[in-house]
Amino acid sequence: MNKKLYFFIGLIAVSILMFCLYLLSFYDVEIPNTYHKTYMIRDTDLDGDNATDWPDERIERAREYQRAGVKTILLWNTLFGDRNFYFGEGDIFRNCSVDKCKIFNDHDHLHVEDYDAVLFHGNELSAYEVPLMRRRQQFYVYVNLESPANRAVPYKYYENYFNLTMTYRLDSDILWSYDNIEDAKTGDLLAPAENPDWGVYQNGVGEAVDETILDVVRGKSKPVIWFVSNCNAKSGRLKYVEELEKHIGVDIYGKCGSHSCSKNQDCFRDVVEPNYFFYLSFENSFCNDYVTEKLMNPLRYNVVPVVYGGANYSRFAPPNSYVNALDFESPKELAAYLKYLSQDLRRYQSFLQWKKYYRVGQGTKRAVCALCETLHKRKSPKFYTALSHWYAKDKCPIQTLLSNAKDVYATKLTLIGRGK
């Protein structure tokens, strides 16, 4: 009886083994070090060896898109809870120079391995919820808008898995900046860029500012305003401002201050622009290229931003359009300069002359168009062998120095300390 039982169990085991080997004949056994649940399959087209003869609406849809030359994109998870990644709804590729793309947040519209690209928001990605199958020519796009100082990238999750990056960094495959600076006449993109050409503006320095802007400037009476809700930012910005307001008036709105503005209001239009000379565009961390809406929001209005961050701001905004706190040795020294500018209206107005030549454009729309164009132009994917190194290693040098020095905030002396 026992022999028969052992024979029966052995037969089942061999059958299971043979079945597994049969399945593996359809797959490449190379599995990335990351997310061991995702299997690479042979990269044939939809009519090739991997296609099934069974009726399947998803395969038929994929074939139709393929024949029409349309690139399909799946949003795998959410971006801070938004199922559309804040791209908007409807035909988001309308008016792009390359517009033959379709985007979906429905995993069942096509088989996941049949999308041309899959976008993953890194900060909401779980190693336990990933695609089960993947084609070699499929683009897996790592999306992130947060600095690595605030959101760590787990090393073990990102080896040889992603082959495109879509972040705020200038060296991303697809740049997704919070906003852009465009030529006011042509709409051409000027910044962010590693070497933006500000020649048109620099040739016009000294020209008169628009009369409507002058009217706004003449009506200002308060020095500095700041909207802030994170009171424990790693950049030490709150401590900096606490020292700054010992020497100049600073009205703080939000959780960290005593002032408030209704969410239903356009606070920059109704509060900032008509009343204040300066807005504090202080970032929550010091990382390369990390420039957020904290700069771009005030640039849309007739107010001068004071920046405090780890980026090279000449790559993001026109010259003489902002004041950099890290150009000063102390908050007291910065306060003295801001007082001087607010009392010399001619000099203050020069910080608004750039608006005659440039305007602030939508960063998300540019990123969406760049995504579609990249999928059509790039033929062979590359792989980021260790994405955590690319995204985080040595990318926040001022933040690192600030932490090591045990300083509460950064100044020009901090930069001198790192040999700048």
C-alpha cells in the first residue's frame, strides 16, 4: 500500500515538474534582481508566438493600437492618490507635436505586458504589487517629484528594473518640472535647462517696466510673506525665517504662522501681489535641481521671490528675477538687502523686467508631450542598474553638509564650507 502511495506521489511530482518546464519554455528565465514576481517574456509582436488563439478583447485592442501606431501607457499606481497622475482627463496629448499616444489607469484595458510603457510612482510603489509579466522592449518608467532627502529610495527594489526616468531632475530621460519659463512671443521652452539662453532679456536690461506692473509696485507696503505648512523641514528653513524676522517683518501664513488665506482664494493674486515686495520660496530640502512650485508660483505674479534651496537657480529662472538667500552670510545681511530693495523702487522694478520677454508655462503639459515623443523615438530601452544611486547618491550635498555640521540652517558660509 505504501509503495503504491509513494509511486502516486512521485508521479504527481514529476507531472508538476514537467508542466512547470513546459511553462518556462515560453518565458526567459532571466529574472531581474528586483521584484522577483515580474517575469521577462519573449518580445514578439502581438501576432507572434506569444499570441493566443482564444478570443480576448484586450489582445484585439492592443493589436488595433499597434496597427494605428499608437503608443499605449498604463498608470500602474497613483501619484499622491491621484489615479491620473495629475495629467488631467480626456485627450491629454492634444496639441503635442507627437500626439499618437493613449494613457490608461485601468489595468484590464490591455494585458499589462502589452502596454508600450508602464508608469510607476516611486513613492507609492510596493514590491508586492507589481506586474507579473513584462516584455523586454517595454518601458518601465520611474516617476518621482520628491527629493531623495525627504523620500528614501529603497536600494533593493530598483536594480535593473526601470529603463526610463521621469522626474524633476534635469538629467531625467523625461523632465517633469513643476513649471517652465517660455519665450513670451514664441512659446519656446527656455528653462529649466542646463544652459538656458537668456540673451534676449539681458540685451533689454534697463528698459522701462510695463505701467501696469508699476502701479502694482507702488501699492505695496509690506516687506515679506511666506506660505508654509511643514514646520520641520530638513532644510532648516523655519529656523532661518525665525532669525530673519528679527531684522525685517515677515508675515507667515499657514500651519507655521499666525495668518491664514482661504483655500477658495487666489492667495497670490489677492494677498501677495498687491501688498508684499518679497515672497519666501524656501524649499524643504537641499537637493540638486529640486525647484518646486514655491518658486514658480510667485514668478507668475508681480512679486520678487527669495529662493533658498540646493539648485543652480540660473537654470530655472531668468537672471535678476529672484534673490538667493545663499548669497548672504546671514539672515540679518539678507534682511538689510531686502529693505534696501523695497525702498529703492527703481531697483526693485528691475527684478520684474524679465516679464516683458518671458512667461511661466505649464511643466506638466510639457512632460506629458515629452513622454509621448520619447516612446515614439526611443527604440531600445536601457536599464538603471541601481536606481537609488542615480536618484540619491551625492545628490543633496548641501543637505549632507548641513546635517554633518549640525547647523540649524544654511547660508553663504555653508557653501564656502564645501569649497564653493
